[in-house]
Amino acid sequence: MPIVLHRTLMRDTQLGLWEITEDLATLQAKLQLDKAEREYLGKIKAEKKKAQWLASRCLIRYMLNTPEFVLMKATEAGKPFFPELNHHVSVSHSGNYAAAMISLNRSVGMDIETVTDKILLIHHKFVNEQESEFVKSDDVMANIVAWSAKETLFKWYGKGQVDFRRNITLHPFKLSGRGVIKAAFAKPDCSKLLSVEYEAGPELVMTWVEG
């Protein structure tokens, strides 16, 4: 079983991480896909992306603890949802991993990122002037955690059109293996202070939020 993490955060909220070790046929055999999903899968060209897409759905089915078909769609802004279930859901993929978060009563967002120094190339695109005091342009891990935290908030909001420098401001944080980052999300239709949790390992960073 490639489940490397399955955690209950609140009574009705779960977080999961799946390491992709299977081939495409094995992953697809674990699922029931409708015609639209099979057609969508067929349009994905990269084998790795196909595996990530399938693995995320395998993980969700595992977390929901059901052998039944689970219908999942996405809004025009790309936010996934279950048309036939009450759960909120967020998914993410990176490298050989797929992750998912589901909750009955809370909006959720989550993100995973493979650790790479390529993040430094886009530092200027997501770190604002206030954050540059504690997210230095040469600190790979701090940048990955900051980027992932903002991706998580973007997914939590779910409506698209978010400027990572202007609409999201992270409060100062001291990086460790696991922690919480306070973040201010500010748009005309949504202004909220949220707590983004994170885990940072040598190969993978994971962030999540609910609220």
C-alpha cells in the first residue's frame, strides 16, 4: 500500500499522501472512471501526470473508505468538488507523490512541492517586500515553504485571480521541520487571517489549511 501518510486533523478532516510506485494499469485498476474521466485521462500526454491524476483519485477513494464510484469535478477556476458528496476537497501532485485533503464542514486547501532550487528563479514573483525580510532570495527551503503556503491559500480560496504578492501576506516565521504560518488573505470578497500548517522534509514540503 503506497499510503505514506493518512492523518485525521479534526473529527471530520483528513489529510493523505500517496507515493506513486505503481504503473498506470495498476492505478487505473483501483478505480471506477466514468466516460468523461476516461476521456480526460486520455488527453493527458505525460505519463507522470497521468499517474499523479490517477493516484490522487486512488487516495481520495481510500480516505473516503468506499469501493463505490466517486464523482469529482472541477469549477471553472479549477477547484475540485464532489457533486454527490458534502465533503470539501483539495488535491496536489509533485514528483512521485499525490496528496489530498477532505473535510465535511470546512473549506480546505493543501499543496505539496518537491524540494528544488528552481524555486529561487521565481522568488520575485511571489515574495513581497514585507516577506523578503524573512524569506531571503537565496534560501531554498524558506522559499519553497512560502510558495507552498500561498498555493495552499490559493486553493482554499478556490476562485482564481489571486496575486501572490498583493493578496497574500505571510507573517514572519522561523523555519523548522514542522510548524504553523499565520497568513493574511485579502481580496474584496474575502479578508481573513488563517493558519497554514507545514511539514518540510529534505525531499518534499507539504502545507495545508482549513477554515
